[in-house]
Amino acid sequence: MKILLFGKNGQLGWELQRSLAPLGELVALGSGDAGGSGYATDFREPERLADTVRRIAPDVVVNAAAYTAVDQAESDADTARRVNALAPGVLAESARAVGAMMVHYSSDYVFDGSGSGPRHEADATGPLNVYGQTKLDGERAVAAGCARHLILRTSWVYAARGGNFVRKVLQLAQERERLTVVDDQVGAPTGADLLADITAHAVRALAADAGKAGLYHAAAAGQTSWNGYARFVLAQAHALGMRLRVAPECVDAVPTSAFATAARRPANSRLDSTRLVTTFGLAMPDWRVGVARVVREMIPGESLGAPAA
């Protein structure tokens, strides 16, 4: 099996290089690879990506590239649309042309955040911002372009590598004495490593049974608010002896309205992963399991010791 991976340098792409390698020959490309590899990799120029897929002729195309600057997308909608919607559509059509399957990732931001229960794949969508709309358009383009597709909607992705909420909380807790984090947005932090492992498992299953193609929700089990998430991260770091100025109980809870942002955020980011679990025979771990492990991976040895005065 030959696998073509786009977006190798992102949080998810980095983990996918690990999880997909045992499945066969892996060609991993990043946005800065064009000069060295000779392949077109710039998602801002979607039309050029087709030639890359044609030349490599993979059995699987995995797209881990995305425009994720949610607030910036409000004023840069064209770039967000090219990267999140047009490029995935080109990849899907190109995958179909060479007889490959297509794997793509989407977001809880395709929903409007209403209600208090977890969303199912068939539930009505309604993005609140440009980013969410481009991710929804990307889903539709992939589904229309390649019948053998796997689209995984997920939420609140983090990893030990790259910039994310966990790293930001740990950084700020070393600089400040209190933190302020919203408590009225609820979801499930989901590790890039978990998504990568799910992808590898699902790709093997889809290769054997095309009937498993489709859209799936893939989020860790359980739920929390961003405030609860921050408190858990700090509790784990304190338990490991990291020198921090902020204790978990010093994370103040505020409503979303306390922060002015260009893009509206959904209050309810809960995703129901039952279809994924049932179809592929998986078990989704509680979100705290992955977060606890990644906190330990993020803390350098020199940061451990007595708490700061």
C-alpha cells in the first residue's frame, strides 16, 4: 500500500507519519517541501495538487493540512476557502482518478453549538464562522469527489508537538499568578496521536471493506469546559513537580462574552463517536488519559522541581 500524506509538519501530520508507516510505503509532504521534493504542496494553489497525486499514484491520500487560524479566517476568507475547501476537493477528485481512497479531517465547528447533547453525524450543521463554513464545504467536496472516503470530524486537538491549548496554559502559568478561561464552551480534548492511530486502523479496514466509507465523529470520551481543561492541565503539571505560579484553583471562570474575538465559537462542541466505535471495533479513551500523558511529555526536565515562590 502506498500512502500520500499532506500536512506532515502539523500536530496531526507528525503523528500520522508514525501511525501510517507500518501500513506500507509512506510519502509525506509538507507545505515547505515543494523545492526539495519537486511536488506541488501549496494548498493556496489547489489546482496544482492534482499533478502531485497523479505523479505519485498512491493507494491512499491522507489530508492533514488545514487553515486553522479561526479568527484570522474572518478577514482572510479566500485563503481559508482555498485551503480547507477547494484543495480537499481537488485531492478527492485526484484520488478517485488514480483509484485511491481519501482521508480527510473536519471539525466540531461545522455545528452551531446549540443544545447540550453530543452531535451525531446526521445532525443538521450550521457553522458560526468562516472557518467552520470552509471545513463544512471541504467535507462536502471530499464526499462528492471520491466515493471511497473517510472523513473524521474531531474537536479540540492537541499534541506534545506544536502550539496548542495545553502548551499555552503551561506557558502562561509560569508567567502569571492567575488565569482567566471560559467555562461555557464544552467539548472533548482529543489527542493527535489518538486520531492518527484511529486513522491507521480505519484505513486498513476501509481497504478491506469499501462499505465502511463515510463520515465519522472521532473525539475522546467524556467532556469538559475550557476552564476545566486548563485546571486539569495545571493539576497534572503540579503533581509532576513543575514550577508554576498558578494553582488549578486560581483559574477564574468567565463566560465567552468576556473575550472579544473576530469569530464566534460554538458553546456545545460535544461529538458522539458511537458510529466510529461500532463500525471499526474501537474504544475511545477518556480525554483525561491523553491530556495527562501529553503534559508529562511537554515538561522538560529543567522545569521540574519546587514550585516557584
